Amino acid sequence: MGVFVFLPLVLPLTAWPVARLAEQRLHPRTATRLLTAVAAVMALCSTVCLALVMVVGTAQLPGNPLPDGWSDPEVRAAVPYDEVVGKAAIPALCGVLLVSVRALWRHGRVRRRAHRALAGLRGTGVAVLPDDVPYAYALPGGGRDRVVVTTALLDCLEPAERRALFAHERAHLAARHHRFLLAVRLAALANPFLRPLRTAVSYTAERWADEAAAKVVGDRRTVATAIGKAALVSRGTPVATLAGLAAPGPVPRRVAALLGPAPAVRTWPSLFTSVGLAAWAAAAGTAVSAMSSANSAVTMFLILRAATPL
């Protein structure tokens, strides 16, 4: 394996340029899908390699339940700096698993509580709550997707702006944006180098819903006004993986984008542009990460198989 086992841990750095450029130069739908795919693959690869390094560290601990052959010098030699890195990988991987499980549990808990709170309401696609706190968000699952909004927020908006709000939230539900947001959140927890991609996807998912709402309403300025008003009074969403009109983030950039022309729809940027070069660099980094993790996994499997007595 050599030093190649460490490549997936640092290759997310190759995606930083596209994380910055995609949200500016690509259609939000394309940017969201591209960045989420890159983040998910790179997070999986880095976790696999971290687990492979951990095997070497665990085999050196006294009283471990692993076969004696797994602590053989030839096995340790497969990973450079095994004495330090192998043991350091143990708490690192445990930390990754702990924070990921905690994030999934919190996400599920918030959704379950929200669905239980709405259980007594009519089974419609919109739940209007009599609450003095202004907020709105898209709530997927539970047998029926719903848009949750309070009367306090609706009272702050004009009728056309209310239509923009509902169109925005329905776009989140139709495109399953909560899945993209959860995927990049878990990826950033698995590898901190992927945090810029999480930030970018949080923005592009909102921009995707903004553009969808603008098509439904037929007036980009109305959607921009609704976003601005909601951001001034709303407290956002109960959890980062539930999307909403006034989600925290660069709201002025969203408003400015809506006041300009609609973005061009492209499936993949041209190579002869800055965003195209960045996208191909991220794709190459993702491919190298996948090949390095696969090669390291196969090599470790063969070494451990040879070192384990039948």
C-alpha cells in the first residue's frame, strides 16, 4: 500500500476550487448534484482507508481479539509509520463513527418529533401552525411530505410572496434536498477537508429551490423579496438537513442572483473554463481517491489473508 493509503485523506483538497466556483458558475441543480457526489465518494474512500490503517494499530494493542498474524512485521510494514499512525487511527475512526451516528440520530429525532406534532392536523401538504415565532421548512417522510409554516411568517408576506414561499418549499421536497444536505453533512463529519463542499451544497440547494420557485411564480423579484423578508424575521429550520426558505447562509447572494438573469442549464461545464478545469480536477481527485482506497483494501486483504493461519 505504501503512502497511497493516506491519499484519500487529503485528496478532498482537490475539490476546494470547484466548491467555490460551482456555486457561482454552474446551474444550482448541477452544482448540488456534482458536489454531493464528489463529497460522498471522497468521504467513503477516506473512511475506508482510515479503517485499514486502524487495523494495523489495533493489531498492536495488547489483548486484542485479532489473530496473532495480523501484528506480524510484514503486515505493519504495509502501512508507513505504523507505530504512530496505526494507533492514532483508532480514536480518529471511533470519533468519525460517533459523530456520524449522533448526526443521524438527531436528524431522525427532529423529523419524528415534527411528524408527531403534526399528527392531529388534516393530512394536507401544508401545515400552518398558529405560532408567534416566524419560521418555515420542508418536512419530508412520515407518509406525506409537508410544508410547515407559521402564521407569524405568513403575516409578514404579501400574497404573491406567500406563493413564492410555498413554491420554494415544495421544490425542496420534490428534489429531495434533505438527502443532499444530509449526505454532505455526514461527509464533512467523516473528513473535515470536505467542509467547503458542505457549505457550498447548503447554498446551491437553496438556489436550486429559488430558481424552481421563480419559474412557478413567474417573477424573480417576488421570490427575492420573499427571501429577504423571511430572512429578516425567521429563525431558520430546526436542523441543518431540513431545508427552508430562510435557511442560514449568504441570503444577499441569493437575492442578488434572483435579481439577475436565470442561470443557464448545463449538464457539465466546458473544459476551457475555470469552473470546467476545477470540475475535472475534482473528478480526477475523486477517481484517484477511489482507486487508492480500492487498491489499499485489496492489498490489505491479501496481506492479512496470507498472515492468518488457516
